[in-house]
Amino acid sequence: MAAKKKKQIKKLKFELTRSAVLGIAVVMFCLFLWMFLIGVWAGQSLLLPSYGKKVSIVDKRADQLSEPLVIKAVKKAVKK
């Protein structure tokens, strides 16, 4: 009997220099930073939308007032 020949599997091999690896790392860092900034911007716009009814955290009566609330300082007369 004749011996069976095994199929040779073609292997793919990448060879990169240090500068190529550094360049890929810089590009990946910039992409991840860009995605992070876009995510923060999208999250802020989802949490605090700039349209619609304004909600006051400090004073819930603020939207019921027809005119703006103004506080005036009045000087009191000093009694001697």
C-alpha cells in the first residue's frame, strides 16, 4: 500500500515592524477616544434634553409663576 499524502494547510502569517504596531496602537486609541466622547455626548443629551418643558429641581413653583421671580434688597431705616 502506498502512504497517503496529507494536505498541507496554508498558514497566514503577518510580520509587522515596531513602528507599524505603534501606528496601529495610536489609531486604535484615537478611535476608542472618539467613540468614548461620542458616547458621553449622547448620554448627556439623553439625560438632560434641551427641548420641551423645563424642570426646576430647586423650586417646583417656578413654572407656575407668570413673571420672573425678582428679589429686591431693601435698606431698612436704622432707629436710634
